[in-house]
Amino acid sequence: MNIIKSFMIVIVSLGLLTGCREQFSWHQKLTVTLDTPEGEVSGSSVTEVVVVSLPKTLPDAGVVDASLRGEAVAVEVTPGKYLFVLLKGGLGWAQDAYDKNQVGSVFEENMRFIEAQVGGPAVAIRSDQLPLMVTFDNLSDSTTVQKVDPANLAATFGTGVKLKSVMLAITDEPVSQGRVASLLSWIADYKAQHWRLNGSRCTACPISSDDLSDLIDPADFAIWDK
């Protein structure tokens, strides 16, 4: 089971626990490359993952906190037309890429393995594990968001456009910041006001529709709160 991606929170009495918490962290660089009739285009973003685990004093003790910081990848496919690769699932990208989700594997050993990959070669994200990808008909209008099929980019961006690769590397580069906000002028206000992309204001409300703009929010594009 992917402990990070499933966000399993173990609720325990601190008085029952002995030993120290162990913290793991890494910076992961996601690079997305597309083939277009004009040649290759690519974009990348560095995000930070921080994981804290409890000592194994209870049968199910494990991750008690996992956080992601950074922003989505934005690729200019054609002039003024962008592909955004969202942060959804970002806590599990490294586990997926390095195949560290095996049943029976030791969680802490998996985390240490990922941390040790700094400076190593990038590895591919499999096609069945690709992050959610979207675009906008109008960057200034959040309600024009559209889901993009990574297996058929031509349907959105035109003939000859296709996904070449999505690669992940563990790096010592700083966390990316600013590109998404420079492209989506509304995102800071939407985050501050707790607005979904359809303009509805909500902090803890049920999803009210199947519309994409009601299913994603600014945190899928950028996360800066620790």
C-alpha cells in the first residue's frame, strides 16, 4: 500500500509512544517533454516532500504527517497555450517512479532510498501513473479549465503534438515558485478566498458536481503553506 498517497493518519496517544520521530525529505524535479510540429518543448518544476514517521510501537504505526510544497509544471505548447501538470498525487511520485510501493517493503528504508537518489539519473513516470493534466481556453478565466488526455494531446493542442516523456529526478535544486502565479493571475486571490476554480467559495464543502472546475482548486496548482 502506498502509505503517503493514501494519507493514512495514525491517531495514537502520545503517552503510549516511545522513541523519536523520524523525518525524511527530498526535492523532486518533474520534467515534462512534448513533441510538436515545431520541435520539442518542455517544462519542469521542483517540489519538496516532507514525511514524518512514528516509531513502530503499535502494529499500524506509520506516517503521521506528509506535506508537499511547490507548484505545478507549466509547458507552453504553442504560443499562449499551456499544459499544466498538477500537484495531485505529488506526494507519491517518487515512490511510484522508484517502485517503492511493494507490499511487505520497509517504509523507512524506502524513504532513505529516495533521499539517497540526489544527483542520480531521472526516472520515467509510467503512463498509468501520470499526474492530472489540464489546460485553459483562457488563462484569465479559471472556469475554462479542461482536462487533457496525455495519450491524445493532439485532441487539445493540434495535430502533431504528443507526450514524449514525464521524468522525475531527486535534486538539490531549490523549490520552484512564481511561474504558475505569473500565468494564472487569479490564483492568489482564489487561494486566499478559498474559491474553487468555478468561483464557488468553500472551505469544507462536498463536491457539488462532476464539472472539472468544481473538482480542482488552487492547491492543485501551487502549495506554499507549511
